[in-house]
Amino acid sequence: MTRARRFDLIAFDWDGTLCDSTAIIVRSIQAAVRDVGGAVPSDAAASYVIGMALMPALAHAAPDVPADKYPELSNRYRYHYLQRQDDLCLFAGVLDLLDALQARGHLLTVATGKSRRGLNEALQQAALRGRFHASRTADETAGKPHPLMLQELMAEFDVPPARTLMIGDTTHDLQMAQAAGCASVGVGYGAHAPEGFAAHGPLFVADSVAALHSWLENNA
């Protein structure tokens, strides 16, 4: 049984952790690659890159697409994503979870592979503007799994790694936490299969938002 620890700063990934967006991102990647004439990646290959900065993610998912087509590829991804954007929603229970953590005095932050514009739009759509104390996006700092996102958030609030918890649905999130010297919790309902999490030492792997809420209440 994990001994309870106090985490002053909790960083959440956005896509696949708070927002039910995995399928939409996968379909948008596949459609974009198809549009530029590349070999369409499988669901597993497309979901693997979720959480990475956009262009490295697309390049990894479509290795046969030449670099001179990258601008077109990213534009087509944005086009297809925007066509599906209205279908995005928070996972059930996320609002209650955030309310509970805020009431307990945690600093709540977002560390995401989205762009600043993309995160701002997502927060606006989900009526979560102002609910987080800070955030970092892949276009304003180093992308995951580099630890700079977490390092900047910790420095902003003068919180040490021992008091920081990263919560995410991909190995990129857990690798980032590991590199930053922070604890992590994985969620198994997002982009990556939880079988790959163990190598990165998460304190817990939640199979639902309810399980995540319960664990945080009792152990964080």
C-alpha cells in the first residue's frame, strides 16, 4: 500500500487524461496523412504520438512523408481536428475531481503537448478558464518527454520535485515526470495501454476518473 504524501503541485496532461479526445486525435492524424499521400498509420501508431508536440508527433506517425510536406501535413491535421472539435468533452467526474483538489489547496496545472492556442480554446470550450493556476504547452517550451515543462511549473511556484505529481495517460507523461524527479500517476483510459507504464514507476495506475479521484483523496 502506498504511503500518503502531500503534493503541493499537481500537473495534469490534457488530452486523454482530462479530455476524452484520443479517438478524435487519432482520426485527425490518419486523415491528415491520407490527404498528403502518406501511408495511413494504424490506430496504435497514431495514438502513440499523442502528448508529443504536433510536428514531431506527425513526423513520427508518418515517417514516409517528406519534410517538405510537413507544413501541409500540420495544416491538414488542424483542419480535421477542428471539424471534430465540437465532439470533445471532459471525462465524467473531472469537474468533481478538480473541485475537490482545489478545495484541498493543491496548485493545479496543465502540462500538455497542445499549442497555447489549442489549450486556450480547449479550456474555453470546457468552461475551465481560470481553473488552473498555470500551464505549459509544447510550443512555448520543450515538448514531452523532456522535463522542462514540469521544471518551469515547479520553478514558478517554488515547489520541489518531491512535492510535485504528474498525472498523464501516456508513457511520454511518465517519462517526463521521471526525468524531472517527480512522482507520477498513470491513467489507463487514455491514449497508451497501461502495460507500458510500469517501467516509469508510477505510484498508481487509475482505470477511471473515479479511481483517480479516490486514490488522490487517500494517498495525495
